Amino acid sequence: MTEPMNPDPQQRARPRRRTAVLAGVAAGAAALGTAELLAGILPGASSPIIAIGDTVIALQPPGAKQFVVELFGEADKLLLTLFIAAVALVAAGALGLLARDRPGLARIGFAAFGLLALAASFRDPLSEPLTSFLVAAAAVGVSIAVLSWLMRLTVERATPAVAEMPAWGRRRFIGSSIAVIGLAAGSGILGRTLLERGRLNAVAQVGEVPDPVVSASPPPTEAVLDIPGVSELVTPNTEFYRIDTALIVPRPNLDTWRLSVTGMVDRPFELTYDELTAMPLHDQYVTIACVSNEVGGNLVGNALWRGVRLKELLERAGVQPSATQIVGRAVDGFTAGFPTVWALADEREALVAVAMNGEPLPADHGFPARLIVPGLFGYVSATKWLAEIELTTLEGFDAYWVPLGWSKEGPILTQARMDVPRDGARVDAGTVAVAGVAWAPDRGISGVEVQVDEEGWVAAELSAPISDATWVQFVHRWDASPGDHLLRVRAIDGDGEVQTDERTRPAPDGARGHHTIRVSVS
Ligand SMILES: Nc1nc2c(c(=O)[nH]1)N[C@H]1C(S)=C(S)[C@@H](COP(=O)(O)O)O[C@H]1N2
Ligand SMILES: [Mo]
């Protein structure tokens, strides 16, 4: 007749669902915090979040390649990191729910996530398997301990007769969970800061890069068009675009870093950083560009690179005649490859660069060494954090981006970009400087033309080109009359070839088309 007050003590003692979710999230956060902190402290340990993020980037199906490219911005890298952490915490919350009925299974779940992160870290050539294993094991151990502890808190505080935790017990549980999450977030941030700091210190290890034996004369100052808002002829390092697949900048240790020349060569060899920089260094201005650059985009820059001539390294190794491809391999496993003939052509000076605009290569731009090949898009040539130059055949190997649907060969396409006025700008009637930069490395630029409202093409004034490998600035002084106007620009390369007006997307071999903007004049 009367319902028993307490039909099933076990049942009653189960924590509420949201309590269990919170316990799971706290356990997951503790695991991530532990792993990130250890990754920051232990050399050779990889952060599971970075390892999984790298795997996500690398395993993109070809159809998603544009998505990958869009992930490349710095802010997007942070977003990807936060996204992975969020997914992990949602999964941990689900494991918390599971732990209400099947605590054993929940523990197995946490261990499975540990294994997944470990598997991802094995893809990272910079990580040491044993250290990564210890990090994963520690993270799993901490998560299981935290989960059991928090679940016990909920159960112990619930007397069998009462379904609810008493208020003080709940406060203690929530307080503990929040403390765990806070501590985990703190450790995670600390670990990441240590990791980034370590990477910066690597660059600080080297002082000045030795002087070049062949220097490049600075661009003649009178040749620079001094127009407000136009890209500087030489892009400062801090403003230079950055594109790569690395979620965190690789940090080669200079004591163990080597550059090796291997593969189809008669005399493979390797060099330390000091040996490399003791070779004759050459200075050269080269404009490099990213294949993902949209028409009018800013994934292009011009710098003074100092480095060892690639030809000299190849001669020393003795390239076999059948070696048709040069592959640059980075310490993080990234690869870029291009035809051997491209580097051997007399008019081209490909460099293994060790300095950029007079400073040792910044970490973001490939410290301690990178390839710079005039005329080729970065994804086929400009390997940063270079570890190995391997001679192989074109058929024998597809570098990183090729299986993802990008073209095997990637010469930089002729492009011109207006920097001023900006698209959609309102300007005063009268003389308006229509100005920007144009590039076609290493064919050079012989002319730039501007068109107003689909009328005739008018030649713009050019800055004196530094070389065929660099961009030029241009200006057209336009007599602007009131109204809305369409402005278009096109370049003519050093071979007299006029830039095509056919529009293409960046994939698979670079964006084509004329940069076109609208301005309103009043
Ligand atoms: N190791 C490594 N090198 C790399 C890349 C990369 O993802 N990893 N990206 C390449 C691409 S696609 C470009 S466009 C250039 C960009 O060089 P920057 O970041 O110095 O401008 O680097 C190239 N070198
Ligand atoms: Mo690129």
C-alpha cells in the first residue's frame, strides 16, 4: 500500500545526469591539462591536441582542400585547437554519463582516447614515442583518478535514503569540479606557453648570420614609388604572410639539427648549422607567393634572402642524371617537390636560406633553414624548417599537397594587385593614385596596365625592378570624375605575355584573373 521510501539504494545513489556530465568534463579537462603541461616541459613529448589537429589537417579528403587552406591563418589555428579541446570535453562529458551505470566502461573510454592521441602523436616525427606514451599514460591515469574521485564525492554525500545530494555535498562536488577544470586550464595554458617559448629560444641561440660573399645591392631609393598605402618594396618580416600546416612552429634543436642531401646522389652528406652557414652565402631579393592567394589577396611578399646556393649543395652531392625531382623535407614531415632542371637552370639562383631581411630566419618562416626557389609557389618549393634535400624522380614521389589535389608543378602566375584605392572606397574627384604591386617571378614584369570602366588599357608607371625574381610597384594617376567607377589592373610579364582575364579559383594551380575594384568618386 505504501510505497517503500527507498526501493533500491543503488539506484538512489546514482548521481544526477548533469552531475555525472560535470564529473566527466572535469576528468577530461584534467587529462588535457596534464598532457599540455607535460608537453611544455618534456622535450620530445607531443601535445595530444596538436597531434590530433595535425592529423585532422593531414587527413583532409581532397574535396576539403580549400577548407584546409582556409585553416591556415593564425586565428584559425587557435580556433582548431579550441575546437578539438571542446570536442574532447563533450566526449568526456558523455563518458561521465556512462560512468553512472558502467564506471568500468567509462574508464576504458578514457583509455581509448589516450590511445587515439598517442596514435596521432606517432605521426609527428618530432615526438619521441616513449615520452609520448608516458604523457598519454599520465593523462589517462589522471582522468580516471579524477573521475573516480568526483563520482565518489557524489555517491558518498548521497545517503541511500535521499535521492539528492545534500546541499553542502553538492557545493563541495561542484567546487571540486570547478577547481579541477580551473587547474587544468591553467596547466594547459602554462604548458602551451612553455612550448611556444622554447621554440622562440631556439632562434635566440644564434646571433648574427655571417656576411654574404655575394651581396644584393639595396633597391635604388629613387626607384621606390612613395605612395601612401602601397606595399613596401621589401616586406618587413613581421608583416610577411605566413602559411603552413604546423599547428605549432617546429623547434629544431641546433645541437642535433642537420641538413642532409640524400637520395639519387653519388655522395650523400649532412651539415650542421655552423657548417652550413660557413659556406659562401649569397644575398638575393625574391618574391614568394602562395598558390592559395586569391586575386587581390595578400599571400605574397618580397624579402632579401641570404643563403647557400642550392646548386653548390647539389654539385657537392653529385646529382645522378636520372634524378628528376628535388624534394625538400621539413623536420615536421612536410614535403615540397619540384623538377631538378628548375634549380639547375643558370638564370635561377635557388637558395637554402638562413636569413631573411638581415635577421636569422624567424621561427615562423622556417628557422634554421628553408628553401627559396625563384618562380615557384611555396607549396612546391619553399620548405621551411628544412631537414633534408632528397633527390628522386618526378614519378617516384608526390609531395604533401599533390595527393590533396593540388597541381604537381607550381610556377607562380602573373598577377597585379591594387593596394590603393581600396575596393568600395569613396574618393574625391581629381587626380587619384591607382597603385599597387605586380609580380611574375622569375619572368619579371615589363608592364602594368589599368583600365577604367571597361575603356582602354593605360600603361602605369613602374618602380625600377630589383630583379626578375621580385615584384614591382606601379602607379596610374587617374583623373577621376564624379560617379561610380570600375577599376581593373593587369600585368605583362618579362616575356611580353599579358596576364589572362580568365578567372580561376586558387585550386589546383593558382588563381587567375584581373584584380577589379569599385570606387565611388564625389
Ligand atoms: N615545413 C613547411 N614548409 C612550408 C609549408 C608548410 O606547411 N610546412 N608551407 C609552404 C607554403 S604553402 C608556402 S606558401 C610557404 C610560405 O612561406 P612563409 O610562411 O614564410 O610566407 O611556405 C612553404 N613551406
Ligand atoms: Mo602556399
